[in-house]
Amino acid sequence: MKQFISVLLILFVFSCKSDDEQQEPVPLNQSMVLLLNEGNYNFGNASLSLYNEKDKTVNHKIFQSNNQGRPIGDVVQSALQIGNKLFVVVNNSSKIEVLDVSDLTSIAAIQQLNSPRYIAVANPNKAYVSDLYEDKLYVINPTSHVVLKTIETKGWVEEMAIASGKLYMTHVDSNQVWILDIVTDSILQKISTHKQPQYIEIDKNKTAWVSCSGGLNGSKSALYQIETLTDSVLSIFEGVTSDFKIGELELNSTRDELHFLGKDGLYSMNVSAGILADIPKIGQGNRLFYGFSIHPITNEIYISDAIDYQQRGVVYRFDYSGNQLDAFKVGIIPGDIVFLN
Amino acid sequence: MRILGTILLLAVASNLLSQNTISDTVEIEPVIVNGNSLTTNQEVLDSSILSNPQHLNLGDLLSKKSHLFIKSYGIGSLATVSLRGSGAAHTQVNWNGISLNSSMNGSSDLALFPLFFMDEVSVKYGLNSLADGTGGIGGAVNISTLPEFGKQLSLYTSYLLGSFGQEQLNLKIKGGDDKFQSITKIIYNQADNNFEYRDLTTEGFPNKRVNNARFIQKGVMQNLFLKLPSNQLLEASLWLFNSERKLPPLITLRNNTELQEDLAIKSLIKYSKYFNSSTLKVTSAYLSDELNYQNERAGIVSTSATNSFRTRLDYEFNFRKIDVHAQAKYDHDNASADGLTTAVNQNRTEFYLSAQRFIIKRIKTSLSIRSLNIMQAESYLLPQLRIDYQLKSLNLHVYALAGKNVKYPSLNDLYYVPSGNVNLQAEESESAEIGVVYQRGVVNNKLLFTSSATLFYNNIANFIQWEPTAFGFWKPTNLKSAETMGSELFIEVNQVKGKIKKQFNATYSYTASKNYEKQHEFDESRGKQLIYIPEHKGNVSLDLEVENFCFFMNYQYIGIRFISSDNEELLPSYSLLDASVCKSLKWKGNSFIALSAGVKNILDIKYQAIEWRPMPNRNYFIKISYQFKK
């Protein structure tokens, strides 16, 4: 019996661990790039990584470090800097964390949300938040961090963009682009698209580019070019084959070259090209491109790679011609990339 | 012979003592079963263990009494099993020889299997599961309902009251004679599960209570056994079960209201004929499962239903000193769900032939081959070789085996809309195992010492994994190959002296379950432990019975579990200490009454089996049982 109790005690001593371990806050400098690591859905392992462009160092779990060890939540979907605040959309935790850009400490959390996805800002006191489940668009005040009102959408709205005094939203469930007057918040027009419009960007000519994934039943992907003054469809570029998927969109610093994630890597095309790019600018190879962003000043291209979705992913940094400059490890499932200023 | 004498002595004594503690079933002889089982590398847990109120359900029991690792999402929540480092779909759960694994997702939720419905549970590790069918790459858990012939009417009922609103009511009525038996079992189980936890995700780390975790389980089982002339036995079982459970959210989620309802009808007919030197068994089952899922936040209401007809025929005979086992199986599965555009059907046939004989004195070889055929299209041949050596002078039994197994993709893997992948390949394993069993009885001290050690190796090719994509959906792929290897140690000491019965039991398993493929230069998962598979797991338990008093203590240790494939993230190890006491009394005439009380997680360890899912802190229960026999 004594031996039995001894075994128990030894096992107990070796198995006790403190759950209060905290990391030191990490100070922020200029030239910082924030990597949003989505984490696995329902695993609660989302995180933020901070890349210093000058000394090429990476700080992992920066939110946790700078907020008393608290994790950021479940599925960090997107983020937008508005003035000195960073609005981080934590999709499955139903919140937007509002961070001070100077040190990434939490100022507030906007909690009255369901499954938020993206933010588009109309003015310092008005921004729109799309939602996966709520069938509504939230109108929030980025200054007071409150939800001002909601707008009926009757379905899932994904990415949004503002141009010519209007909000353009990709309405996934209805396969349409909805256009909203940002003064009256009334729906002006709905433009039908291919299946599942998800991403949208506005180029230098105030033309909206919308990518449609094509859904999942063998339908083709497509890229829509919509003129925002008249809201007419200028062009539709359809994928050559049904497996040529068009995903996330980004523009370069002069907003005249459109880049998109596709079947074999990252593609780019001039906004006036009139033809869909079909040869990747940066080939994917055996990598797994998951998200990307283009630096608004240097035009460097950052592409995230989720590897196997179960380990810390990697972000590749390329010059604008597509030559790889370096690569660094970040958190689990890196998605969106935000350049802090 | 001395060992056999000791075993019999212990078995009889333990049986007598079991009657004092009015286990609902007393006819099983645990020590004998355990002694036999080790030579075929399976653990057998009898009714005296199953009736211990410390064990809430099958998952809870197996996590304490076997080498299995149970990945539990909380009390009453989803509990999947990992055996020898394999995945949840790599363990078969069989009921009287019929697989209960879902044809939709390939796995079993052990939280939905009440222990009260089982008379015996055994675990077959690795290739040993192949005798019952394919798919058990890690092994198989076998649930049995057994006849209890005898001219007796008995009634057993118990009521358990525990922390966090737990209530459990069991009722068993048995009647019949030497030729016919009817056994009816009814269960009702509920819990609020609103235990307190420290919220490490909220500023200030406040204490909160788990919400949305209530569950209710209701079930009825009817077993009929009929002895027919000329050594024939006919069995019929019906198992009805309903579970309603709220699914508690991760603590990183602010609000999430998910509800899952499971409805199961399991029916089975078995015919056995015992000839002079052969046995014929035919088992047929109809299984119907319905799962209703609601997610209020996402506005999701979905239903999936499966209907399966599964049958097997076993014929065992001896031919020129060769023990032959021939088996044929046919399964028809039908599934319909919101995630499937149309109802899906799948037919599987399996044939199995095994031959065993002593090639020289004390060395026995067995050779077997199993075939699997899916929809008359794909087929697999799975050979297996086993050698046993008995070294009686040292009380040692040594064995080695090697062979192949296969796990065919589930219907969800293949056909789930939008991303089911009909091009998936079956997961195929190549395994080898060696083991040694030492067993020694000391008649004068009325003591039986048993120990075993096993080393295993398993290579699983075409590991199926569901992955998100950049286009907003998840897709299953044959991603990696994995190697698992490890060892299992088992020690048990039984002693029965006068009115005192002692049992000390210890298990330890080491499991290295690793991926050896690298996707590209930044993939750091190569050579690393697979996620949520503990390398170290151990258990120590002590049972004491003195006349009509009993004491039980169990200590469980679960080592760290990595939660990222590069092993950069982990959950800390934890250990749980449980204890209980019981006292039984003869009441009036043939009536017995027993009281038991226990504490779980005595050390009040704060732990997470799954990241951000808190588990119960220290909690208590009391139970009262009544048994009447006529």
C-alpha cells in the first residue's frame, strides 16, 4: 500500500503544471506587418504574429503577450486599421477586438455580433461589418465601438468595398453583388454573378473587381469587372476549366495590377488587360497558398502557406517580380496580412 | 495445475464476494477470463467492473481500464477512441460480433453506449481485431450481452445522484428457467454538467460555469435466450436508445447553442449450434441511427440517418489437429443526410479463413487470410501470421504476429457534399507485434500474479484527413503515411484470503505515433508525434473487498498531448484520482440493498482533454442499489 501511495505521489508531482504562465509584452516599432493566423475552426488556436520588416524578426502570439496571456479567440478572419486602432474580426468568437496600434493592447471588444467576417469603413464614425450567419450587415461606430444598427441582407455577405459613395458587398448566398448607398443605407441595385462571389477590390479607375469561386459542383469560377459610376458590368472573365478557381484578390500600390490566388499559385493581370491571366506569376508548386497581401508602399508580396493546417504556417515574402526574398514561420493557418502604419 | 487451481479458487471467491456487493450480474468469473485473455492479447472487463459506479459510460471505463486513449469533449459529450496511436475511425466497436461503427463517419461515439447494457467488454489490440473484421487498424472494442440461464426471477434497480445535476436510474428484470431467459434493462441518465472553471480567455480570468452542457439519455434493452435441443442456442436482442445533449461551446466562444439528438435502434439475432467438434454461429443485425443537429447561431438544422443490415457466419472446426475458423460477412449500408445529395448505398463482403495448429510441442502457429470486397469493385487481401510459444517451466507465454489491415473510406469521406472525394484510397496498414505473458499462482498465499508486455509496430499508408481549402470548404485527402510503435505493460495481482479480496492492477502504454512524410521544406511535422495522441498513459487501481464492504481507488495519468503537428503546441499532462466505498446488506429474505459513495478527481486537477474545453473539477456521487431474487 505504501508503494502504491508513493507511485501516486510521484505521478501527481510530475503532472502538476501552472496554467498561469504569461509572456512579456512585446513593444512595437514602425514597419510592422501583422499576420492573422486563423487557427482551426472550433479549436480556439487563432493568434497574431508580428513581423518586423527592418530586422526580419517575428513575434508569435503577440495578442496573448500584450494582453495578459489572454488568447484572441477562435478564427481570426480579417483586420482593418482605422486611424490608430486596429479592428480584428474574430469570426467564431463572435467579436471584433479593437486594439491600440501602438502596442496591440485591447481597447475594447465589440461583442454584439454573430459570425463577423469583414469590415469596410465609410467614415471615422461609420463602418460596415459583414456576417456569415446573421442575415444582416452591422453598422458600427469605430470611434465609440458600438453597433449602431443592422441592415437586412437575407443571406451571407462576405468581403465589401466602398467606391463612388456606395458599398459593394459580395452576397454569397444569392450569387449577387449588392450595392448600398452609404448615406441612406438603402440597397440601390443587385448584380447577378457566377456562383459564390466572395472577394472584391476597387482599382485606380474606381472599377470593382469581384471574384466568384464558382461553388463546389463543377461550376466555373469568374472574375467580374463592375464600373462603379454606372454600376454596369464591364467584363466577365471566366475560368477556362471548372477546376481553375479564382480566390482572394489584391491590388498593387498603384492599384493598376490585379492579383488573385488561383489553381496553381498567384496570378497577376493589368486592370486594362482585357484577358484573364492563366499563367501564375508565382507558382505554388507543392506549397499550399492560403492568403496573400501586397505591401502598399514597397509592393512586396506576402503569401501565407497553411502547410498541413495543423502546424505553424509559413509566410513567403517576394519582390514584385515574384522572386522570393525570405520566408518565416508564423501561427496556425495564416490567412490575412495587414501592414500597420 | 497449481496455477489452474489458484485461478479457480480466486474465481469462485471473487464470485461470492461479488454477490455481497450486489453487482447486477454475478455469474461471470473475472479472473479466469482475464487469465485466458492475455494469451490472445485482449483485455476483458466483466460485469463486476462494468457495474462500478465510478465509470459513467464505455468511454470513461476504457480510459481507466485499458490502454485506450479516449478523446473526450466532456461528460456526456462526444468521446472517440484512439488505440495504439491510430485515429477515431481506426477502432472498431462490435456488439456480439457486429460492427456498430457509423457508416457515415466511420467511428463510434462511446458516450452513447451505456455500460448497464453490457455484460462484458473486451479490447482486442491491433491485428487481433482482424478475426472479427477489417477496419480496426488500432484494434477493436467488443461489447457482449451474455445469457444467465437459471430458474430464477430477479430484479435489480439502482439510483445514482451526483454533482452537477447527475442522476442515473437503472432497472433490470431477469426471468426464465434453464432453457429460456428474458432480460430487460432500462436506463435513464441525465446531468446538467454546469461545473465551474477558470476562464483563461477573459480578462481577469474569472470563474465561470459551463453552460449549454445538459444531456438526457434514455434506453431500453431486451435480450431473449432460448436453448434448443441438440446444443442449439437462439438469441435475440433489441437495443433502443435516445440521447439529447447540448454541446457546450469552447470557452473562447461567447455564445453558441448547439444541440444534438441521437436515436438508435439496434436489433440482433444470433443462432449457435455446438457440434461435437465444431461450432456454427450465424448473426444478423439491423441497425438504424438517426442524428439531428441544431445550431441556433448558424441557423442550421440537419438530419442524417443510416440503416444497416449486417450479417456474419462463423464456422469453427478441427481438421487433422488443425483448428479452423471460417467466416463470411455481408454488410449493406444506406445513408441519407442533408450533406448527401441522394441516399448512398454501399455493400461489403468479407471472407476469412484461419488455421491454427501446434507444429511442434509448445509452438503453435496460426495463419489467416481475410478478403474485403466493396461494391464488387475494389478488393483487398489481408494475410496474417502468428506464432505462440509456451515456456511452462518459466510460466511464460511468448507470441509474435504480423499482417495487414485496411480501413475503407467512410461514406462522408467519399460522398459528402460539397467536398466528398470519390478518388480517396483506402487506408492500409502493415503491422507487427511481439509479446510476452507471465502468470504465476501461489496456492498457499492464494495469490495470482499476471503480467504482460507488448511491443507493436504499425505503418498506416494513405492516412485520410479533412482539410480546409483556400476556397471556403473542407475536403478529405489521402495526406500522409504514419508510423505508430510502442509498448504496453500490464500487471495484475489478485489475492483472496478468507473474506478479504484484493486486486491491484497497473497499466502503462507508450505510443509513438508519427508522420514520416514531409510536404515541403517548411513542413516540420516529419518525425513528430501526431496531435492528441499521448506518448505516455498509465493507470493504477486498487480494489479491496472485505465481507460486505468494498473500497476502490483509481489513479490515471495522461501525458502531454501535442496539439500542433510540428509539436510546438501542447496540452499539459494531467492525473486523476478517484475513490469510492460501498457497503451491502442483506435486507429481507432474498433482498439485498447496497450503498456506495465516491469522489472523482479528488485532487481537484484543472485540466483540458481538448484545448479550451474545461473538464469537471472534484465531484461526488452516491448510489443506492436494490436486488431481489426469487
